[in-house]
Amino acid sequence: MHYNISLEAALAVSAHAHSGPLSDYAILSGMKNVALLLIFSAASTAQNYKAEQTSDHGIPVIHLVDVGNRVEVSILPSLGNRAYEMKVHGKNILYFPISDLSQAQKAPGLNGIPFLAPWANRLGEQAFWANGKKYPFNMTLGNVRGPIPIHGLLSGSVLWHVTQAAADAESAHVTSKLEFWKYPDLMAQWPFAHEYEMTYRLSGGVLEVQVTVTNLSTEPLPISLGFHPYYRIPDVSRDEWTAHLAARKTIVADDRLVATGEFKPNDLPDPLPLKTNHLDTGFTDLERDGDGRAHFWIESRGKKIEIMLGPKFPVALIWDPPAQPGDTRDFICIEPMAGITNALNLNHEGKYPDLQSVPPGGKWTESFWIRASGI
């Protein structure tokens, strides 16, 4: 296997050499996370904002608090660096049906705000194309499964470590990093040396989720990442919700829900009643404001959850599956994506020219924002 890695990254790899299987790395990283989080055992406080470290069922948690707007965000660095609560006046607007965080650590599933990388959602085969070369997955490693690989490699990763948690007069914020290039089982599947930095910033009642990708490779790094947030309107059945989808085009998919590279006009009603519309659909050609943000929202009974996507998220995938027996499924996923489903392979086929990439030594940064009202 050939790894695309720069001299700087190679030197760093040498300086941080490990041996043993990835599970050993996971344990070591988890220990480092705990040790680092102890640094923040005292609250970092500045006027209206606080950043605090606590523990729930033995799992380290970072809390960001906006006292004036009564908003609190809780993040699990050791579970994919996932935000699992955004409480507004004590009500969680994120779907997270797990009360014991130790159980979430053992069987995380998808909930809260999962991060999907290096690719988001589905690929059309057990391989991807980049820079004119095909990279088959090693299916024996166990970190890629199924004939349609989905959701990347990092949604429940323990490999994140906190680099800063603080509050000032403007916000409460926490930044974490995942050094992808350090881990052979990850590099075996996606052999481009790179790292992620994610910041949650709570300010004025609004949560910003920002991700930065640094390319340490000697070749361009394709960007096909995304997030899979689960939203809910507290105390209101989803049958009563309506949604605004700020998109002009629908992404055509085949019977495997893999994009074909074709598009059609978005002819759904606006607002869209969720009682009679269950989607697993991608949208693009997003309607944007003067700052380049696309505004999606759900609302009911005067309560509103608004999601704003930055310009480098040109796609939103909407998922609100029908309820199963005994399961209300009172959530909707409005997923910011850097490209359409299967963007990597469709780009190679000449069907999706809008695939983003980062040059060697370069960075890619984008954000989305969450704001609630009437809760």
C-alpha cells in the first residue's frame, strides 16, 4: 500500500511511532483524552459564557454554557467528538435516546451530531477514486463494512483529543483534533496523510460547528465529508412539524440510494409537512443569504430549529424515516455535506465536476450553525 505523506508528516510519524493493532491505539487515545480533559476540571468562565469539564458514568464530557440565553451544549470527545445535547431552556433539541453514556460508548449508533469522514454517506462500491487512481478498501480490517460503504471511518472514533476549552466575553468554545495520519488501519483505507480540527463555539444562543482539514499529503486531498445531525422539536410530535428546505434541486439516486450524477427540480411543497413526507433524499443548488449561508428549518407551535450551512457545504441530505412499531422516531436529519453521495467516484466518471479538494499543505474549513427559538 502506497501512502501519500509529506516530509513533515513522515517526521512526525517517526517521532510518534506506535506498534500493535488499532484497538491499542484506541485505548491509549482514550487515556490521553481523560488526562487532557482533567486539565479543564475547573470551569473556564468569562462573564456570560462558561466551558466546563465533567464526567457522566465515567465518560469525560465538555459543557459549553451560554448563561444569558440559557443554552447548554454537551460534547463527548471520546465518541467521535460528538455533540449529544443542545439544551435550550432545559430542552434538548438534539435526538439522543440514551441515558447512560457508558452504553453510548459501547454501542454508539447514530444520534446527536455525528461527523462523517473521510466520506459522508454512501459510496457506490468498496473502493473510491482520487487523482485518477482507484483505492480498494481492505474489507478484512473491519472498519469498512457492506457492499455499499457508508458514513466513513470516524463517526464513533475515540481518537480525538481536546486541544483547548475556554470561554471569553464573546463565546464558550472547545477545539479538538484527530491526527488521521498516525493510525495505520485508517491510512490503509484512505492513504492520504491529513488531520481534522473541530471547534464547537456557542455564542449569542447559536452553536457553530466548524471543521478544518489539513492536507499533509504530497497529493491533492479530495473532500467528501459531512455531518449527520439529528434534530427534534421538544414536546411536539413529528407529525405536527413542517420543514423549509432551502434547495432548488433534488439529487437523483438509484435504488441503493446512491447518487447517479443527475438532478431534477425540487418540487416539494414549502413548508413541507413531515407527517406525510418521509425522505432519504439529497438536495443541492441551495438558496443562500448575503453571507452565503443556506437556511433550513423545522417548526411547529411557534417553536423553530434553524440550521444554516456555509458555502462549502453545497449539499444537504434530508432523512426523516417512517416510525417503526414502538418507536416514534421524532427526529429529522438535515445533513451538511461537502459533495453529493458517491461524489468521489462520480467525479472520476465525469458526472460530478464539483468535487472539492485541498492541495498539498493546504487547509479546508467550513461551518454550519444551529439556532432555536420559541423553545
